[in-house]
Amino acid sequence: MAEAKRDYYEVLGVGRDADDAAIKKAYRALAKKYHPDMNPGDKEAEKRFKEASEAYAVLSDAEKRRQYDQFGHAAFEGGAGGAGGFGGFDFNGADFSDIFGDIFGDLFGGGRRGGRANNGPVKGANIRKSIRITFEEAVFGCEKELDLILKDPCEDCHGTGAKPGTSPETCTKCGGRGQVVYTSQSFFGTVQNVQTCPNCGGSGKVIKEKCPKCSGTGYTSSRKRIKVTIPAGIDNGQSVRIREKGEPGINGGPRGDLLVEVNVSRHPVFQRQDVHIFSTVPISFAVAALGGDVRIPTVDGDVIYTVKPGTKTDTKVRLKGKGVPSLRSAQVRGDHYVTLVIQTPERLSAEAKEALRRFDELTGNTLNQNTETGEKEKKKKKGFMEKVKEAFEE
């Protein structure tokens, strides 16, 4: 008994409402997984590959997909070669070119480059470094210096890599194109794959006699000090880009960039959120009750702030424009938010304690009343115990 065909949507692992992009993506993954070249001699993998290819040939064609959605596999039984078979299925109209160009590029280590040579100018790689600065330096900006080992074109060969008096020669393997074409056989016939030339590395040139100073690399390395300008308002983890201070370009391409990541040290008093600064300042109970001036530290120096009488603990104070400058405009600054916390003294002199008791009496506090009530309760308890003792003694 012939094996029943699986639903095409089930084969590709997509829903019936999948768009063309989803269908194509699903098939590409399956084709790469089960391709015979990746699974030599595996009959089950070959079967899955053909099954997925048949499903894609139908679902990627709008008219065939409409017929399949209406009639199922019966819509193509005339050319399918019987249920469960794949050899007689009509693949006409199915476009596999771009998919198999990508797949074969992955299989054989190359990639689809559309026939374009890759031996033109290429920008050099970026260099990444990190630097640590203080909280205040991040707020107001600063200048730092980095010690780096950078490459420069060799002075002897002027970056060609060839021995002085000689020149690089055209690669005979790729004819100077930097790419070679490989041909392979697939289920659908002959497929051509374009890869970087292994002989010249894609440059299209071969150095017969290498420059002794740079060993044919075309570059020499030296230690340099690079000045980095840190802008005001930069935050922890952000980077400063310095143009063309990275690796040299290839084939006359521009240098890469230097990316400096900034790490900001924590401050013992201030905390930052975006362009705003937050801190906590202790005040005495007397200042909170009567009002008065307190000194508040800010990144601009101390500020004298007048506390209103009757201020409660955890009162928030806003110091406008005392925050962090915006990276977009140094003239625009955030605010500094201060939380006033009433500080309770831990050690008091006898005179201070007496003054507080007097303060409680004057403000009608229940502390003394409670003390007097406690003394009365003690006397009551004492009188009761004495009476009990007297009763037993009799």
C-alpha cells in the first residue's frame, strides 16, 4: 500500500495563512537540513528533501496554492506519479534559483554575490576600547588619552605587500576577479556557486616576492597615543566614535573607526537617571520644625536652600538646572532632586534630654502623661501585693 502524502503546510511547518516570505523561509531551512549533499547516502533525508521541495513548488505558486487549498493533493494527481511519489511531480514554474544560490553558498563555504567581484575598496575593521571616568567627568565632559597599537601602510612597499621594486601580479586562478565559480549537481540539475578565490583571498592579486619589512602584509604596527574628547552628559556604557582611527582599509578602502566605550564610576552621594541627579540630605528636627538654611551638595558646588517651617521627612526638593547636560545641547540641563530626611540624634547630653522633655510638655506631648500614668499603675500594683502579703502573714 502506497504511503499517503502529508499535508504540504504540515511538511513545511507553517500555517495555512502563512505568507510567501514565511513559506520561503521554512523551505530554505528544510532544504539546507535535508539536502543530499549534506546527507550523503541518507535515503530518509533525500525523501524529506524531495517532499519539502514538492510542497514548496505548490505553495510558492499562487495558482497552484489556490488549487491545493480547494482540492488538496487530488488537484495534482494526474502528474504526481501516484500517491506518495515525487519523481513525476511537475516542478515547472517553481523558482528555486535564489534559494539554492543561498543554500549552496552555505554548503560550500561561499555566498551569493550576484557575480560582483569583491576585490574593490573595503573599509577597515573598527577597533573597540573602553575607558573609565569619574561621575563629574561624565557630567561636564573631559579629555583622555589612549595608548593603542595601530597599523599603518608599510613605508617600504607603500601598502602593496610586495618587495620594493616588484609589484603584485594578477591571480591566475580567478583572472584578477577575486572570485571563482564552482559547479555542482543537485536534485534540480546543475547549480553554480560563486566563492572567494582561495588563492588570492579575493584581492585578485598574488604577491610573488614579499616585502621583508612587513612580511607581505602591507602594514606595520606602532604604538600611538590617541586623544579622546568625552562630551558633557555622556552616560555609562555609551561610546565615543573617532573616525578613521581603526584598522586600515583593504584595496585602498578607508580606515575603520575607533569606538571608545565609557565606564562611569559610581558617586558616593549622587545617583543619575537620564539627565537628572538624585541625592539625600539630612536635616535636624529643629530645622524641620522651625525652618532654616541647609547646605546641599551639587555637581556645581554647595547650594544654600531655605527649609520651610513644618517640613516633614522625605520631602522632595527640586533644584532646577543642576542636573546633567543633554548630549544634544550642553546648554540644556536636567534637574537635581533632593530628599530631605529628618535625622534623629543618637546621643544626647543630660541638658539636651531635659530640653526635649520640656519641649514635649510645652507641645502637649503625651510622653509625660504616660510616665505619670505608669507610676500610678506601679503604686496600685504595689498596694495590691502588700495587701496579699499581709493576708498571708495573718
